[in-house]
Amino acid sequence: MSKEKIEQGTFKRLVKYFTVSHLRLVLIIAILGNIIYAAMDAWFIALFEPLTDEGLVNNNLDIMRMAPLVILGLFTVRGFAGIVSNYCMAWAGQKVVQKLRNQLVDSYLFLPSRFYDETTAGKLISKVTFNTQQVANASAEAITKLVREGASIIFAIVYMFSTDWRLASIYFVGVPIIAVLVAVTSKRFKNVSKNIQDAMGDVTQTSQEIVEGFQVIKTFNGEDYEKKRFYAVVNRNRQQNLKFMLTRAISVPLIQLIAAIAMSLVVYYSVFLFEDGSLSSGEFVAMFLMMGFVFKPLKNISNLNSVIQQGLAAAQDIFATIDLEKEIDSGLAELTSMPKKIEFSHVSFSYESSDRKVIDDVSFDVNQGETVALVGHSGSGKSTLTNLLLRFYSPDSGQILFDGQSIENFTLDSLRSNVALVSQQVTLFNTSVKDNIAYGQETIDEARLIDAAEKAHASEFIDKLSKGFDSLVGENGSKLSGGQRQRLAIARAIYKNAPLIIMDEATSALDTKSERHIQAAMEALTKDRTTLVIAHRLSTIENADKIIVMDAGKIVEQGQHQALLALNGTYAKLHSTQFSDE
């Protein structure tokens, strides 16, 4: 599809956001307000014809006495029309911002995990905060200027041609030249606008990394490095904005120069019309003022092109994200309870950014109620297996089966509602302790909440917080220690009461004392539940029903703790290394 067709499609799609039923009336009122505003401006200038001819030349004092009241009335109507039109356009613009942001976040929530592997958080945030506002501002400004300034030009043209078509024709002979100039600069505005949005995404991303990683930066003396990195992306943003301003700075004076040349020709030709008496003083004054009046609308219309291109570039970027293919959910069956048997059958998987198989022909079974541990060096594929089970990704080959039925046959919602996850990288939301433990639940069971906190040994620190369960945890739990954050994540899994528990490095952030408490709680939790445990601390999984040892994406050993030690293989070496270090 050509760029022109894409732009036309983007423009038509954007227009629909402003012409939906609940915005249509507001938009009509705004348009009428702008037309009235422009009419009052043109009428005010047209008054100079009778004021000059009748009031000054013919010394008609009645006209002069009425003039102040008429002028006051015109500007009162003009002011009211301006207030109404500006407010209505702002209201409509913010409604569009709200809708675009809602649609973007809706898209984010249902995009596949692969999308997040390839896209930085900063650029995604920038789309929601910066690009949407660009679209709304550009659209509101474009509609306002197009209607108000367009109406002003039309009213001026009607008056000028009705007064003297010859002078009007001379003045507007420069319009085709202006149209060509606008077309030439249009492409430039579009390209630079796209670069500005990309640069703004880099600024957001770099700022976010600096704020979130301040401890690492300080520990590794990275202040100078981060300063240089941030200065570089800010400088690129500055350069792109300057390119945009330079293009506008050149195009606007050129358009005004063309209009000035036309005006000079009009003044020159007026001399001949005065000589033959076909042009009165009032007509000349009003015509000359009207020509000067048209300068401003012409300038704003010429600037409008850059505004429109900014909005189209931002809208195109937003629509491209909204239209991305969502996470595949082709399953029709509802998973109402955990199966008696989970089977990984010859599963292989590799990330799109790499040809290396992260999971290579893996097969094993997990029976209902069993605790199965996955161990191995970092990068051996342990966490990827659980991601495949949760259908964050789909295997390249092989299947994951629930009682012989592929998990692809189940709806994502029913599958994931039966799974609780405790990850090494804990995610907490900047809400209360209560809302984090009962995450996703509109109605909170207080007894169940307290029970989950006690089992996770989180009550001991929650009770010490200023507002207890109602205390805010800060951004990603910044007000809590690492161990406290981990215990809240465990409490969240306990509260969910899912039949399948996945613990990915679940006790890695806890001290030895807390770990013992958690292990006791987890043993009670996993009773009659299927549990997958990923842990580097082998002491935490010695009682597992089955231990699967992975290396480079393959299963190299599997069995129970004592049997694996007796093999004196990979597991025994891991065990020996870990306990010798401790």
C-alpha cells in the first residue's frame, strides 16, 4: 500500500473519532462558533467602508454615533462564540485522547509476550502519554483553524470580489503558488514529525531507566555514563524539533511574501481605479484592511499543514499498535479444574530474536498433586517451560497436554485462572497491601486475605505498617524490602487458591529464617495441588516428588533427590557446588 493511501486511511479513521454520535453535536456547535467568530471579524472590517464614505467623507455623524455600539456588539458576539468553540473543541479533543489511551492500553493488555520482547517500555509509555496528546492537540487545532481561518478567508473573498473583482483577482493570483509551496513542505513535516515521536520515545525510555535503576547507577559510578547517554537522546530530540521549526520558519515567510507582492500590485492598480472614479475611498480602505486581515488566516492555514502532519504521524503510530495481532486465544473449551496429568510431549521452542533452541525436545509428566522441581544453570530453559505452560508463548513443535488434550484447546482465561505464579522478579502495584494480595478481585474476602498473609509469613511486617493492609506499597513495592515483596507475592498466590502453583525462584529473596517459614507454608499450600518449582537453592526442593535437571534446553536427568545424588551426575555436581559454597 502506498504512503498516500496509508495517510488517507489514517485521516479517515481519525475523522471517525470526532464524528461519533456523542461528539457530533459538540463538534457542530464548535464549528458554528468558529464560523460566527470569523463572520464578526470580517463584518468589523467591512464596517470601515460606510464609516469612511458616509461618516468621514460625507460627514454623516449619525453613522459615527452608531459605530461604537455596533463594534461593541460585534466583539461581544465574537467573544462568546470564541469561548463556546474553544471549550467544545477542547472537550471533544480530550474525549478522543481518552478513547485512544483506552484503546492503546486495551491493546497492551492483550498483545503477545513476543511483542514486549521486542519493544521498549519507554516507547510504549510515550505512545500513551505523548502521541495521544499530539493527535488530540493537532486535531482540535486543525479543525479550529480550518473552520475559523477558512471561514475568514471565504468571507474576505466574498466581500473583496463583491466590492471590486479586479483588485480581488490580482490579490488572489498568488494562491496557486502558495498551494505548491504547502505541498512541497508537507512531506518534510510528516517525516520530521515521525522522527520527533521516535526521539521522544527514547527520552522517555532513558529517563525511566535512570529513575528505576538509580541504585545500580550509584553503586557502579555510572552517573557520567548516564548523563552522556541522556544528553545524547535529548540532543537528538532537540535536533529533530529544530528541523521542524526551520521548515515552518522558511515556509511561513515565503507565503507571506507572496501575499505581500499581491497586495503591492493591488495598491498600484488602485491608482488607476481612483482616476476613473470606479473606486471610492471607503472601498479602498475596507479592501486594503481586508487584504491585511487575510494575512493572518493565510499564515495559520500554512502552519496548519505542519500541525496536521504531526497529528497524522502520531495517529499512524497509534493505529499501527492498536491494530497489532492480539494474543492468540483459539481455544473453545473451559478448564474448570486441573487435569490429573500434565504432559510435555517433545516440546521445542526458540525466541524470534535467536535461532538457538531454548527448549529442545523436552518430554516429561506431572501428575495431579505432585511437586515437580526444575533445576539447572541459568539459561537452561526452566522459566521458559513455565511460560509455555501459561501460554505466554507457543511451542515451535511438540505439545503440552492436559489429560491428553492440547492446552491450545482451552481458553486463555480459564487456563490462567487455574494457575498462581510466584516469580523471582516480583511485580507489585502502587496500591494498598490488600489490593496487591487480592489482585484482580473486585470483592475482597477479609478472612481469606488474613489467612493468605499469615501463611506467607507476611502478617508480621504488615501489622507494623502505619495503615496495615491499607498501606500503600509504593511503585513496584519500593517501600518494602526484597523479602517483604517476595512474601506479598506468595500471599497473592495463596489468596488466589489456584490448583496449579508455579514458583519461579520463589524463595530466592528471603533470608534463611524466613525461608524455613515459607517452606512450611508452601508444603501446606501444595497439598493436593500440582506444583512446579524452579529454584537454585536445592535445599528447598529436596522433598519434591520429581526433580528435572535441565542443561542447554534439554532434560539431562530426572528423578528424586536421593536417586539423583546417587547418579553422581549433573544434579550431584550442582548440589555439591552449592553446599560447598554455603
